[in-house]
Amino acid sequence: MFSTECDSCWHYDYDEELDEYYCTMDLDEDEVYRILSSRSQHCPFYRQGDDYTLARRQ
């Protein structure tokens, strides 16, 4: 997955305790393997979230 794709994803969130960003999708081991081994490098769970929709979620 490209980090620029994650930066604008609805499922990409910040954890204040760990001071890092993470994906909030609940993926099992098979799904993670399929995404990481894919040649397209495109996440099938990507959902566009602009600054306004992300701010409303907080």
C-alpha cells in the first residue's frame, strides 16, 4: 500500500497513546497477506475521506 493512499483513507486513524497512525480495518491474516502480496499495491478497503469528512468523524 502506498502511504499517500493511506493518508487520505477513511480507515487511517491516529493513536495518541502510541503516537502513530494505523489502519482501523479489522483484517484477518489471509486478507493482510492478499493485500501485501498483490502486484497492484492498491488496498481493496480504501475509502476516500477528505479533510471535512475526517474532521466530522472526530
